[in-house]
Amino acid sequence: MADKRSQGAGWSDEEVAAMQQRAEELKSTKGLKGAAKLAREYQACLDAITALEGSDRAIAERVHEIVTEEAPHLTPKTFYGFPAYALDGKVLVFYQPASKFDTRYGTVSFDEPAQLDDGPMWPISYVVLEVTDEVEQRLRELVRRAAPAG
């Protein structure tokens, strides 16, 4: 594991790499519009999934399938190198693989545009160790709630 203080500002090597990856994501679509931008972002999402290994890849593939089936109006893209799905250009849901920051588990997380509000406190991130039938049904429900079709 990388030295957590090696970058001077308190960022780990993995965090710096993620920020650089995000900058590259933004540069890769600069000047593109419409279908060309969507196609580039979609391919980047697929490439991010393909680059994963083991359970991270299996989970990311299932999340991709679930999101594209339950919320086809979301746009696949990447977000700090994570497979992500956006609504009106804003990331709504993404999969953060365990391998990205050398953590124990990957998570499916929902960002601010997700309509999961439930009182004064609600979860927005879920640990996923494997996609069982029960997990798949829960993810499908969350995606439908988070991104209702307009």
C-alpha cells in the first residue's frame, strides 16, 4: 500500500491517481457534444468495468446490467475511474470497487441527485460483496427509487 502522506498535502497515491483520472475523464470529452460525447462516456464506463478483476468486475457488470435495465434514461460514464451513471450530466449512482483504494469491499453509492430521501437521515452507500438474488432485487429497487423515469 502506498504511503498516505507521500503527496505532501495529505492525499494518498491512490487518491491523487483518482483525481488525475477524473481530470483525464473531463479532458477526453472536452469539445464533444451530443451523441459523440455520450458514446465516448459509455465506452469509458465499459472500459472501466472491463479493467476490473475478480469480484469487483462481476459486481460492476451486474450493477451495469441492473442500472441500464431499471433506469435506461441514465447515461453511463466514469467518475474518478468508477463505472457511473448520470442524470442530466450529474452522477447519480456509481460502483466503487474494492481494488481502487485497496479496501475490504466495494460499494454501490448514490450521489445527491438520487431521490432516496427518507426523513432526516438515510443511507446512500451500500457494501456489495456479491450480487445474490436478494442483493439484485434490493439494488433494482434502489435504482428505481433513485432515478424514477420522467
